[in-house]
Amino acid sequence: MQKTLLHILSHNGRLLEKMLEQELADNGLHHGQGRILVNVKRAGEITQADLARHMEIKPSTITNMLKPLEQRKLITRKVDPGTNRALRISLTPAGKSACKTVEAAWERIEIRLRENLPESGMDELFQALEIIRGTLGGKDPKEHPLSKEKE
């Protein structure tokens, strides 16, 4: 059977998702919730609509993902006084702690992913993966940074 990018990328994506879920399972979080916590941390405070746009997630999906985080008191959602409609999301102290756990899990996974790869080929690997991301319609997060992370 001929190797295809579709197969290897799809398979790697599933394996990575499984690894992320295992790393976060003890904390009762799934990977998508971890991404939310990290993005809210980076923004400091962000509207629900801006968070959905930045994460490229449907607004209804982000709403469903935020509910358990709010129930666990990891985030707060408050009506934006400027609009009286938009919900502004921020981390609670417990959410900041959970975010550190997520970032530590991501760091452990990053180390595992790199440990068998030659450092000499990393730039080329990243370049190829970024081209694939663009081909698939994804964007570099630096192209639409959150408020606190403008570089």
C-alpha cells in the first residue's frame, strides 16, 4: 500500500488526540476545554464570540464547551457592560490552576513528540506542516492574536 499524507496525518491526529485526552483525564478535562482555558488565559478576558472566532469553533459549540467549565468554576461569564449582550469570559483562580495543568501536559507531550526527531530537520518539518495547515484552511494563530498576545 502506498503511503499517503491523508492517512498518516489522520492517524497521527487521532493518536495525538488520544494522548492529550489521557494526559488531561485525571483533571476531568478534555483537550478542547484545555484549549479554551489556555486561550482565555492568553486573552485575559475575551468575549465568547471572539473566542469562538479565534479557535475556529462554531458559537453554539463554544457555548456547550463553556458550560461545564463554568459549572466547575474554572471560568466566569459576565455580560459585557459596553454592549449589555456579549458575554465576557475570564478565568477564576481554579481556572488559572487548571490552565497550568493543561500547559504542563502540553509540554510533556511536546517533549515526547520531539525526543525521536533529529533537531536538524525541525525547521523543515515545521515549514511543511504549516504549508499543510494552510492548504487545509487553517491559519497561523499569530495572524489573529488574542488581545494580550499581540506580538
